[in-house]
Amino acid sequence: MKIHSCRFVCSAYRAEDDPGEPGSDVAFLGRSNVGKSSLINRLLGTKGLARTSSQPGRTQSVNFYRINESWNVIDLPGYGYAKVPLAVRESWKPMVEGLLRRRRERIALGMLVVDARHVPSRLDLTMRDWLVEGEVEYLVLGTKADKLSGNGRARAVRTLRETVGASTRSEPILVSAKTGLGMQTLWSHLDDTLGGARARR
Ligand code: GTP
Ligand code: MG
């Protein structure tokens, strides 16, 4: 797929603040600071579209982006960072869970982003459970893979498979926003998914 246009639509702070743009959604979820926003920028070839930060917990809203005026990327706020104020952490669950529930039918693909260098946390597994319970198709992405050696990468895929598990679609996929590793694989899934969604309409 060629990207002709990407634009920021809005930030939502409550599940009800849904912009209601038509078309399929691709939703990125994962812990704070794992690299969701960086991955979105790399995938779309847009440096500053999704705001990134070395400070965890930066994205505290759900951010919507419109691609080719036909489908949407949703950057969900990161979770599981202790320094984020308690009030924010408490509002996170109903917001993300509510949004997933409201848009369930429209989410063509969930991207569960996990740090390839670490063993997935309980929260990563909770997030996977939401996707499974919501019957949302998803991919498991092990990111920051540029920081791993060849052996480390093989081990990371194994760990992801044994903890988060393979998704409905594929084995865990290693990616890097820094080097672009895995982007072609992601695009082939996106082309299949979004092409298929268009054909069904
Ligand atoms: P929140 O918005 O807080 O949930 O974080 P996020 O998941 O959107 O992470 P973000 O994209 O802001 O990246 C966090 C930090 O990780 C930044 O310092 C990025 O430069 C770095 N980072 C992201 N992806 C990669 C990657 O693939 N490789 C390396 N080496 N660093 C990365
Ligand atoms: Mg972010």
C-alpha cells in the first residue's frame, strides 16, 4: 500500500470521545515507553506524526490518525508505569478497555507491542486477554530488536511465543523503529487485512 496522506485527527481522554471516522482501525497497544509511537512513525514513514518521548507515560490520551483518508491508526496510551500518577493509572483501564469495546467491530488489527528484551509482564498478558476476549485479530510485536544480537533475537521470539503466545495470525514478529526491521512483514499483514476489509464492504 502506498501512503498518500496521514494526519492527526484528535486526542481522546474518555472512551466516549471517539471521533467516529469511517473505515477500519489498526490499534497499537503496549506498556509505556515500549515504542508504540516510534513504531507508528516508522511504519508510516512520518517522523513527527505520533509524539515520542524518552519519558515514560508521555502519551496519556488515545490519539487517532487518519491514513489515506480511508483507515485509522489508534495510538493507545502506555500502561504499567509506576511514576504515572495514580489517578491517571486508574482512568487508563476504563478508557482503553472501553475504547476497545466500543470500536471492537472496527478494529481490523491490534498490534500488541512488547519489549523484545524483557519477559512480558502481567499487564502485557492482560492486554492480550482483552484482545482475545474481544475477538480482535492481533499481532504480537517484539520491538527494540536492534538492541539484540542474533542469538538474543531467537531467544526473544521463543520467550514471546511461550508467554504471550502466537496470535491468531502469526508467530511473534521482531521489529525495530530504529532500523526498520520487520516493517515489510507488518505491511504485508496490513495489506492483507485492510485489502480484505475493503473487499468485504
Ligand atoms: P508512551 O507514549 O509513554 O506509551 O511510550 P511509547 O510506547 O509511545 O514509546 P515511544 O515511541 O515514545 O518510545 C520510547 C523510547 O524508546 C524513545 O526514547 C524511543 O527513541 C525509544 N525507542 C522506540 N522504539 C525503538 C526501537 O525500535 N529501538 C530503539 N533502540 N529505541 C526505540
Ligand atoms: Mg506514545
